[in-house]
Amino acid sequence: MTIACLVLGMAGSGKTTLVQRLASHLSSKDECTYLVNLDPAVTQVPYEPNVDIRDTLNYKDVQVEFQLGPNGAILTALNLFATRIDQLVELLESREEQVDTFVVDTPGQVEVFTWSSSGSIIAESIASSFPTVLLYVVDTPRATKPLTFVSNMIYACSIMYRMQLPLVVVWNKKDLVSTEFAQRWLSDFDTFDEAMQQLEGDYSSNLARSMALAMEEFYRVVSCCSISAVTGEGMDELWSGIQTAANEFATFR
Ligand code: GTP
């Protein structure tokens, strides 16, 4: 079964590094990956994309032609790309026999992809041909702050429900910080509450508490993996998490 992984996450969370790591990890297992870069604004990628949005769209030209700021230009480039999504899907389908996994890198600013029609169109079009899994990459050192932790989880939850696709939360950068706190905060509200005590009285801490309680069902069902995209630690666990999520794909449709 050929599956597709859409790699999403906040700016700097490690999406591009993960795409590279996943490709090299799977290649060491004789699995063939096919890499798609959908970030028109990236200057360099550390992998060789098989399909690159930059080959057909010049982000700087889009910015000048439509008189846009940086984010508007990325969004417009993505919209223009989405108008030809059938060509990408046909190309992927033509590679299905040789490829085990399609890995799609998305723009740095997560909302450009997740809250735009073009992001939905691209995700939906790929998912209509292949079991598709969302990898939501978290910058774990940043998420040690309870408010950032909750923000990330709300984001991941809303993306999962908006896209209606299975999602794996990838706690990245475990070489810099232990990810155990995340497991504790997800499974035991009291430990999260203790961390919040330091912000006692703060309006946002009360809101974060309520949010964390409301998110309990998501916390219970979401699959998580801890990795370091730089060292490769945790990649076997992530790969089996992706396969399990791909097997659950049908239940999301
Ligand atoms: P944008 O697309 O620009 O938003 O970034 P991104 O999400 O693709 O992140 P990228 O892969 O460019 O990584 C951002 C920074 O984090 C780089 O300096 C990476 O080297 C670093 N980084 C990514 N993954 C890891 C990791 O597992 N450990 C460490 N220590 N650094 C990492």
C-alpha cells in the first residue's frame, strides 16, 4: 500500500529536517520515497525533491505581480499550484508502483496550508488517491511552556478535524529536551495543572486550563511519537505510528 504523509507544523518546528530524515530512514529499509516540496519561499532544502513547487512558481515574481506581502505571496503561489493539483495527483498515481511513501513538505507558516482552500484542496486531492496521514511536528523545547503546549494541541486538533485525516503528533528535537513532560501532560491533567500553577491568576492560565480539559478526548485518542529529526532517534517508532495511522485512514472518511 502506497501512503502519503503531509508534514505540517509551526515555523521552525523541523518539518524540512524531518522530510529529509524520513526519506533517509526509509531508504535504509529499502523503502522508496517520493518527495514533494510545497514551500515556494524556501531558499534551500536539504533533500532532492521529486516535485518542487518552485520549479513552476517563482515566489518573488508572484509577490511583485500581485503586489503582495510575503505571506500573501506564499498563499497565492499555493492557490496557483492548487489549480493544477490534478496534474500532481496523476504524476503520483503514475509512480504508485515504484513508490512506497509520498512525503509532502508544506510551507513554513502552518496556517498558510491549513487555513487556506488550496491547502484543503491539495490534501483532499492526495487523500482521494492514497491513504494519507498528517504529521504535525512540534518544536518540543518551545512546547515545554504550558501555554505553547496547549496552543500546539489546539492547532493539531483543529487541523485533524478540518482535514478529516488521521494525525500523528511528532514531538521533535528530543535530543534537546526530554519529551516525557508531554506524555504526562497529555495523560494526566493534574500534572499539567501543576505546571500552570506558576501562572496562577493569569487570565491566559485559566483559559489554558479550560482548554486542556476540553481537549481531553483529543489527548486520549491522538497518536504521538518522540523523535529527533537531526539524530534519527525515534524514527522506527514514528514509522510504525504512520503505518498504524494509515491503516485507520478509512475510518476518517
Ligand atoms: P520552516 O519551514 O522554515 O518554518 O522550518 P521547518 O519547520 O521546515 O524547520 P527546519 O527543518 O528548517 O528546522 C528548523 C531548525 O530546527 C533548523 O535549524 C534545524 O536544524 C533545527 N532542527 C530540526 N529538527 C531538529 C532536531 O530534531 N533537533 C535539533 N537539535 N534541531 C533540529
